[in-house]
Amino acid sequence: MTNEEMKKLILTIEKLTEEVRQLNEFLKQENEKQRRKKKNISNDIKQLLFTMGIMPNLKGFDYLCMAIEIRMKDPKALLTKEIYPQIAKKFGVVPSNIDRGIRTAIKNAIQRMDEETKLKIWKNSSIKELTNNEFISLVAEFLQN
């Protein structure tokens, strides 16, 4: 290899190294954007649940946060077959505990929620009872709109 060819090769390697560095920087920024977006969604869910009268000290609060987040990512995810087992695994409990915790939190919310909040979230203030699936879907839909 001649001296001239060696210089060209070195320049090409330096150019490629710079392009890889720029690509890595771009990917790092995109990952940071995604992380912030996920954090904002999580905060929005928590704030809304709190506004609805679901207190963070209830186990169902954390279960609901995760269930709503999953439903927002995948609206077709099945509650008992996909969402509950995923949450149960994270919290080290059985899916029936997730179901009961969420049901209790929802019941609590419906009892505490004022008419104005009910109207704002599900366009109906006369709701006295919702299934876990209905509640999670309505909240996820509300947050996405």
C-alpha cells in the first residue's frame, strides 16, 4: 500500500468514526426524548388518578397506573390474559390480587369523584359503577385525547 493510499484510508476511517459518533449522539438524544415522554405519561396518569380520588397509598393505585400505561401502548391488550399477569410479575403477586386492588381503587374513585370530574373524564356524571376494563379504557382514552 502506498503512502497516498494509506492517507486516504486514514481519512476515510476518521470520517466514518465521526459519522458513528454523530449517529450515537442522535440515538442518545432520541432515547432521552422517549424516556422523558414515558415519564410525562406516567406523571399524567398519577395526577389524574389522584384527581379522581384514588390515593397513592392504595395498592390499586400503582396497579392502575401500570395497567393504564400498558393499555395506552396497546389498546387491544387483554386485561386478564396480558395486563394482569404482567403487573403481577412486576409486583410479585398473583393476578387476582391485581384485579381486586384495581377494583377497590375504582370503587373508591367513583364514590369520591365529583360530578364535574366525571363529566370531564367520561362525559357522564351518573356513572355509579364501571368494570376494571371499562375504567382503564376510559382513562387511557381520555389521556390520549
